[in-house]
Amino acid sequence: MMRSIGVFLLVSILGSAVLAQTKTKPPPPVKSAIPKAVPVKEPVDAGTVSGRTYMNRTFGFEVTFPNSWLIPGDDFEAEMKRAGFDLGLKAPANVGPQTRTKINQAIKKVEILLTAYRSIPGSADNAIVRISVEDLSSNPQIKDAVDYFDAMRSQFKTMTLPADFKYSETQAEQLGRKQFGFLDSSNNAGKKRLYATVRKGYAILFSLSYSKAEDLQTLREVLAEGNFALK
């Protein structure tokens, strides 16, 4: 049975262009319950950052962003949360309950490795690149990026999505020595390009939330000049 995939695209484009960068209210108190046993999952290699270069030897690639781009430190999300801004993955409020349930289940399989901003977070008309991985162990039939995006589009057809959400056909593009699958999407919050490749049972995702064509060209250059044969 096909498991839900593509949650990263849904959460980031159906929410705001800055992935739910909004003031949050403290959650209501909940009654304590007996915790259920949860299988121990081996942590994903988060990679390393040196200057504007991100490297991940486990997944065998490195990419370098322009010097003008901002790559926040590891404590950035925690600092923003303490200030009342939630940058974490969660189901958008503007989807139906069944879709929200599917998204929340799929969130557990997605891990963000890096976030890069063209301007200071919160700036108007910003561009945001996120590198993430999605565990495909429950979808062994997905062998490459075309399979991944075809499965994603099939999932979209089973969900109740907002009327303004649009997405393209599965496409492919040669960038440098590497071919990537990609999907374009948009809604009233902005546009998104999601590139993907599949390695070691994971979809490796490079997503861009943007409004200016030059920001899309920047991501294309970052991937074209990246090293995807890293040992």
C-alpha cells in the first residue's frame, strides 16, 4: 500500500512562504496518558556547514550558496520558537481533517537538514531554500525522483486541497552532471520549486519558496555547481 509522501511540499506551500513563521499560542493542557512504545529510529546524518557550503557524506553531496545568503546556526529555530515564532513542520490549517491527518503522519518521515535565506527571515519577498530528506522505507517501489513525484501527485489526488493550490506534471532537468526530478507548485502564498533525487532509501529534497525568477536561477546554479559524487 502506498504510504503518504510529499508532505514537505504540502506543508511549505499550503502554509506561508516561510513555513508557518507565525506567532504561536501555548497549547491547552492535555491529560496524561500511558505512553506507547515507539520503535527506535536511527538518526539521519545532519551534515555539516562550513561558511556557505553544506556537506553530507552519508548522502554523498555538497552544495555552496552565494555569499549573500544567510545560513542560520543550529539554535536558530529554538530561538525563534522562544520568541513566539514556530518554524517547525506541521499541517496547515487550511486543509480538510483527513488531509491534515495524512500530513501529520507523513511529517514523521521528513527531516530538514538545512535552511538558507536570501534575506533576513521575516523580510518581505524573501526566498528560502530547504534541504531535507524523506524516508522511503515504507515505499520500496520508489526507485528514482520520477517515481517519487508521480507518487506525490497521486497522493494529491486523494486529498482535499485548497482551490488555489496548483501543481505541475512531473518534470526532469539536467543541472551540471546530475539529473533531478522536479515539481512546480503555487498558491496565494507564493511559488515553489521542489527538486529531488533518491539515494540510500531516502528522497533528498531541495525546495525553494520564491517569487523572483532570479532566485530560481540561483538554486539551479547551486545544484549545477554542487558535488553529488562526494565520497
